[in-house]
Amino acid sequence: MEKRLLFILISWLLPIICVGQIELKSDFTGYSWATFAYDKNLDAENITVKSQGIHRFSENEIHILTIPSDTITMSVDKREFTFVAGKNEDFNPNWSNISSLDSLPALKREEVNALKYYLSLYFLNSSLPDFCTKDTLGNTFSSHDLKGKLTVLSFWFYGCAPCKAVIPELNTIKNEFSHDESIRFLAFSADKELMHPELFDFHHFPDSKNIGNDFLVWGYPQTFIVDQNGIVRDVFPGASMDDNTYLRENMKRRIREIQNTQ
């Protein structure tokens, strides 16, 4: 009887003992994705991540892209796990002088990803450059109009296969928030004339390639989440050709997190 009670007690305590484990599973340098594994008994909704970069959740994993020397803090209930991003040897400090895609330097093959992710994080936690454009009806929209609502701002063009692959997921997100007047969804197209707007259920702004260049959108698609104060709170660079469930679920999570802090 005593052994049976002891077994029951151990079985009850084991999940508590195991919960909270977070482990780095890859190299961790700035301007490069790193993978962290968390215990399967842990609910991702109970994990908070603080960094100067961006983070994504998948099944039992957290993926983080951040700047060198950034201290990442992950909190689980009352426990904290801290990691520091190392130096990326492929990062060139001279890239800090880049102000537009027109001034991109010549690159070595190994530098491409480092620069791509550097540009993706460039406007994070700051405001975007001033701009002014018109929608398909001729209505003017400018950088000043970003304030007041949370804005999902997606850059794309019709000939971009990953752009078209992710459209159904972006439409799903917009539909889920369709009754929330505090959020809007904008699509800035690099095409001079918008092609098949019926496929993409966002508010459209064609002929926006120059704005994309000023926003340092090197690869398409790219989506910014901008808070009601006009500050970029998250960036989603790229998309999958096969399955964008990962992007959809993380974007929804980030929208709700940002809304809860406003």
C-alpha cells in the first residue's frame, strides 16, 4: 500500500518537476535564427519572451532572431531562463549606413543571410520612414495615418510565388479580426497596377515599390505589425511555398499580445 501511494505521489509530482525546461538547441548569434526547445508538458501560452528581436513558437520549440549581444529572457511562471546572442562573424558594421535598398553593398555568399535578417530587424521598435501613397480609389494614406490603430502592413507583388502562397493565411487572419475596429490590414504592392485584388482581402495600395525600398524590404513577402503609436512591434519576413500555418498562428499570437499591451 505504501509503495502504491509513493508511486502515485511521484507520478503527480513528475510533471511539476519537469515543467519549465528550456534548452538552446542550436548556435545562437545575432542576425541568425536560433532554436530553443521547451518541455512538452509546458503550455506555450505561459511562456513570455523578452528580446530586442522577434520570436516564433512551434510545437515544443521557440525560434528567435535578434541582434548580437542581446540578452534574451524567457519566463515560465516564476522561473526565468536567460541567453545572450553572440557575435555574427558575417555581419559587417558598415551596413549601419544603409538607408535604402538603392545603397546595398556587394555581398559575399555567406553575408547574404546576415544582411537579410539585419534589414528585417532594422525598424523593429521604431517608426517607419515617412511616406505618402494612394489606394486603388485614389485616397491618400501617409505615415501619419499609421497612428491610432494597430496595423498589419504587408508588402507583396503578384509575380511572387511565396506572396501568393501566404495570401489565404493572411485572409484568414483578417477574417478572424474582422469585427475589431482597432485593427486594420493594408497591402502595399510593388506592381504598378494591382492584379487580381479579389484574391487578397486587404486594403490595397499599388505602385509601392519605392516605399518598400525605403522600408528596406529586401525579400517579398514581408509583413510589419505596427502598434497604435506608429511603432513597429513585429516583422514577418518571407513565407513558405507549402504550409503557412506556422506564420498564421504566430501572427495571430503577436497581434493579441500587442493589443494586450496597448
